Amino acid sequence: MAAKADTGKPATIYDVARFAGVSHQTVSRVLRGVGSTRPETRERVLAALEALHYRPNAAARELAWPRPRRIGVVGYETFESSTSKVLKGVNRVATEAGYVLDIVTVDPLGDVDEIVRRLSAINSSDVAGLLATSPTSRVREALERSVFRMPVFLDVNGEVDLRPGPYRGTSRAAQIAMRHLLELGHTRIAHVAGPTGWDSAANREAVYRTLLEEHGLESSEVVRGDWSAASGHRAARLLPGDAGITAVFVANDRMALGVIRALAERGVRVPEEVSVVGVDDIPEAAFFCPPLTTVHIDFAAGGEVAARSLISLIERPDEPPPLYPESRLVERQSTAPPALVVHP
């Protein structure tokens, strides 16, 4: 512990924190008797309180538990509805726990240095913790380059398989979608991938290729969209009609809508000639023509888990984090076993 110069001013919790070599949030938890603090850490804080003759006053109590308490959230400029669902879940849990959200929005495909500058604004604010995802390689690099002074929880939203085994770290949703097509008997499966640079797109494409290889199958065709229905429509028009493709794994539901429309315009029947499966289970998926088989991801519940995980890091760091909800297949009418005869 470093000695504090006698300035004649009452000690603050920041002085105590520096003296004890801990964060001011830790001092706040000890003062309020809440949360989980290691015994040796608590002893250091108590010793610092005594050494500095700390006495609570109105200002100090405000510093110890500012109202309202704030959580920093990294938001992204994207049209994907999953983002708003995640934030809704985060906000619900944060509000119940007495926190408000302080959202810093960044462009997930923007300049890395600019993303780092935006993230630095969080460090200069008085937030108790930071909740972030890394949807793109650029955001991931910016997060790796940033040093945060508060607890940080990196949200995977259930997309990444955390179970032990060979698929740990890969896309759980892609596993479910591809295994469904393989179990139906499809051997010529094309893939409409998400845009370059997006982690979820790369993870889903990697699972597509790995599972085909495991089954002794070759990749039929990979075309890329930008998550929009229009890009799915363009991608499906690029699929060769003479390659014997019997199924298409599409990286999200909106692109799957465009794929189904493009196949219909080419006179290809879904699922009689080509099956289509998506990911997300957006509300409109049940009303596609035909209704879309997809993988349900509960984004709102995932946001709630992420918020609980961060609050646990802030208030009860020794507790194990809660588990994300399992993704599941929603089987509708867009998939079926391959026909004996496939027409181009």
C-alpha cells in the first residue's frame, strides 16, 4: 500500500482504492456489505479505511453507490433485428437490477482506429462494467487493442458452441442446420454465406465445410450475401442449375427469403426439388412460402444472460456465469428428403 499525503482533506473511496490497490467498485461493495469479495481483499480495504481515517459522508455515499448505476454497452449500426432483441433483453435485466444502459454505437465494418476511439469514451465515463460482442474481425481487433478499467463481458449470445469436443468454438446454429439437411439425405448442399468480415458468417461457413468433409462430401457452391433478402435473391440466381444441388443452407433467414423467391422465379420448387434452411427464426419465417425451416436463436433471452453475466462480474465475481439458452431446429415446410429426380 502507498502512503497518502496529508492534505487535510477527508479521504474518498478513490483514495482508499488507490491505497488498497483495488478498484473503487470493490471499496463500494465492502462499504455496502453486498456482493462477493475475497477475504484477503476485504481485509486490505478495511485496513485502508482505518489507515486513512475514512468517514462516510453524503458525497462519499454517492460515490460508493452512484444513482443511477450505469452499464456500458457496445451497440452496432446494423439493420439486423437480432441486435434490438439482444438490447431489449439486456435492458430488462439491467433495469431490474437498478442499472441503466450507456450505449456507445460503432460501425462494425468501420475503421479499427475509429472503433478504438469510440471504445475509449467508455473508459472515460463512470460505468460499472462493459457489455460487448465482437460481430466482426474489426470490432474484435479494436476490443483486443483496448484496455478497460472496469469488468468486461464478451457476449457470444449462444452462437458459439462452448461444449467440450471437436466443435467447441464453432457455430452451434450451423451445426443444427447442416445436420438436419444431412440427416434428410442431402449430399449436394450449397451455402449462401454472410458477408466477409463477420464472425457469425465465417463460423457458419466453417461448419458447413467441416461437416461436408466429415461426411466425405464436397462443397457444392458458396455464394455470399450481406444479410439482406435482396442479397439472398442475387446469390440464389448465381447457383448453377446443372450442379445437382438439392439443398441450400442459408446463413440467416432474411437471405433465405430472397433465395426462395429466386428459386421460384427459376421454376425450382421448394422443397420438392431444393430444400432451404435458415438461421435466426425471425417472426416472418413461419409466413414464407413455403414456411421456412430454421434454427431458433432466442436473442432476447441471450441478452438477459449477457446482462446477468456482467452484473455478476460487477457484484459477485466468484459466481459461475449463467448458461445461454440452447438453439433448436424449427422444422417447417421448406425442407424435405431429396427427390429421386432433380430437375435443373
